[in-house]
Amino acid sequence: MRTRGPVRLQVMGPPQRWCTITIVAPDGAELVNCELRGRGDPDLRAVDDVAQVALLAKRLGGHVTLRTPAPRLRELLELAGLGAC
């Protein structure tokens, strides 16, 4: 029987704000403002979240804007082809 070494728990800090997402109506009115938050650096799940909101906004005839996106999130959005959000 093989024994394992000590288990290390990784303690993560509080959630960080990655960006503020705004859904903008076709007439320019801001419909929804929400913050995208998470622990550590943004990952592809955050990109998926932005893409889902952007798709919803497009279906409503509007668009999304991102305010003060974290540098890592901006890089991932560019990589995924969503840099225009």
C-alpha cells in the first residue's frame, strides 16, 4: 500500500473584479450593469460568461460594453475573437 504525503490546501483570496459588463439597448440605454468576479486570474470560463452575455445582448438587438477589464481577461477575449466587446 502506498502512502501519500501531506495534503496541501491552497487558500485563495477574496474574489477579484475582472470587469463590469453593460448590456446596451439599440437606443443606447443601459439595460443591465453587472460585475464579473472570480478568484485568481480570469480563465476561459470568464470568456464564456462574457460571450453568453454578448449573445443575449445581440438577440435583444443591442450590444455589450466592458468597463475596466483585467489585463488577463482582455488578452483572453482577444484570443477568443471577442476583443470588440
